[in-house]
Amino acid sequence: MTEIDRIQKQIIGILKEHQAGIGVADLCRKHGISDATFYTWRSKYAGMEVSEAKRLKALEEENAKLKKLLAESMLDVSTLREALGKKLLTPSSRRQFVTWAITEKGYSQRRACGLVGMEPKTYRYASKRPDDGALRERLKGLARERRRFGYRRLLILLRRDGIELNHKKLFRLYKEERLTVRRRGGRKRALGTRAPMALPQGPNQRWSLDFVSDVLADGRRFRVLVVVDDFTRECLALVADTSLSGRRVARELDRLIEVRGKPLMVVSDNGTELTSHAILRWQQDHGVEWHYIAPGKPIQNAFVESLNGRFRDECLNEHLFQGLSAARRIVEAWRLDYNDERPHTSLGGLTPNEFAARSKTDQNQNGFWL
């Protein structure tokens, strides 16, 4: 028999003495209790046997447990409501929530872990990964400098700096630092079958031409003539002006021929500047084959279209041009960077100038020469 059971039995015995006819004052004097104590006992245990008092005690204990569970449940609901704005999808976010619940809400570690379904040993786990602070800073610096580069090109740039790391680790750091490049709109997809395009086998075998338009800060529109070597992927020219006639295109091609030599073929669309008498005379005078793609089929001029996309995404969309001279300066700087610094994925991470400088033997060894 426990001490509480013994006391309850004693109380019930005193109450039975009162029921037998002994007065309250005599009972209090006999057992050394006050009147208030006696009446408190009578209000609680009057008419009970010892077994009934035990059941009452059990009910009170069960009721206290239920009240405690209800209070804890309400506290859990309140805590989870405060955390509704936090996405608890990753172990790190759940670990932060558990720490907050322990420090701010007074939760025990096990109970806070149970709220988010995390094992306490997972919460206590200390990462053994080395400190990547310097690498993260370098990665963020490159991403700020090359805002439209994805993690694969950034990996090439890091390796150029002598930093060797696995592409999966770089992708993890890239995602953790929220450096993902947001896509800008969509593009139309070519429908139907596509005829395979014969690839050039050396530099100056085929050049591609196209125009890209943009607007200056004062609202004036300007155009850029884009010329690319389809084999080396070199951007040969980016000529910016408010007007680019057929004669101007012919003059720019003459300038390029003086520097690089004459191409065997030029590919372009059917724009009025490129089908003008000036261009037709230029073809005859230089003996250059000129191929016009089918109307409405820009995929047939894929090399320059790809360059146009990179040019617009990484240069035109990134700058507000205060004037035509500023536009020419920025565009030319981007062209030099494209040829000398920017890694080209279709060239195995080389820049167009590095690829062009390789000998035919080197290209055979690396699988680029077909």
C-alpha cells in the first residue's frame, strides 16, 4: 500500500466516525485537524469506500494525462501554424525548424524532431564536408560576371583557374547559392521533318549571315549584322548601325575577306538587303556561292541563329544602350569575349579561337574532325 492509499484510507475512516455520531469538534480534536480540513475531506470523500477512492484517484490521474496531451497537442498545432510559411522539404530546413522550436518554444529535442518527422540523430549529425567558402565566393563572382552562363560553362571557367572539382558537387553548390539561370520566354519549334545539313570541314568553307535588332535608350531602333564561321564558330563580325543596306553588307564582307580570306559559300535568309543588286554583284565579282535558306525555315541557318540567341541573351538583354557609339563598343567587347574567353560546349569547352588554332591532327585526335 502506497502512502497516498494509506492517507485516503485514514480519511475515509475519520468520515465514517462522523457518520457514526461523533461530532465535528470532537473528531478534529481527536485527530488534530482543523474544521476546514474536515469539511474539505467530506466534500471530496463523503460516502465513499476505499476502493471507490482508488478509482477516483485513477480517474484524476488519467484526466491530468489527457489534459497534458491536449495542451501539448494545441501547442504543436500553434507551432506548426507559425511555421506554415517555411517549406520543410530539405534536412537543413527541418534542422532549422527544430532549432527554432527548441530555443523559442521550449520543446525538447525529441518532441521537436517528431513534429517534422526527423530522427534526433539526423538533427544532431555534424557535417564533415570541408569549408567551401572560397569556392562559393568564386562561383558567385563568375555568375555575377557571366549572368547567363549555366553551371557547365562555369565549371569550365573554374577549371581554367586551376580549381578541380566534380560536376555534381558544383551543381549542388550552384543550386544552394540559387544561381540557376531563368529562361527568357520560349521559342518556336520547327515542325515536320528536317533535312540533315552538311557540315563544313574547315574554316572559311561556309559563313552564315543574319540580322538582329534592338532599341537604344532614346527609343531609336538599330540593327546588328552577325557573321559567323560555321566550322570554327567564330563570330567574325557584329556590325551595329541604324541602317544596314546591301552595299554596307558588301563592304563589311570585303573587310572580312581582307583579314581572313574568301569563303567558299555564304548562307543567309531572303531579306531585302541580302537579295539586293549590290549583293548579287558582290557574288559575281568574288565568285562566292550564296545559298538562300527556304522562307520561314530559320533552322536551315542554325549556326547563326544559335549565335543570335546567345548574343541577345548575354549582351542585348543585359545592357541599356545610351547611344549608338556605346552600343558598338559593348557589342564589339562581347564579340571579342565570345571568341577569346567564352567556352563553347559544341567545341568540347574550347573557345572558337582555341578551336581555330588547333591543327588538323589535333582535331583528329580529339574527335572534332570528321
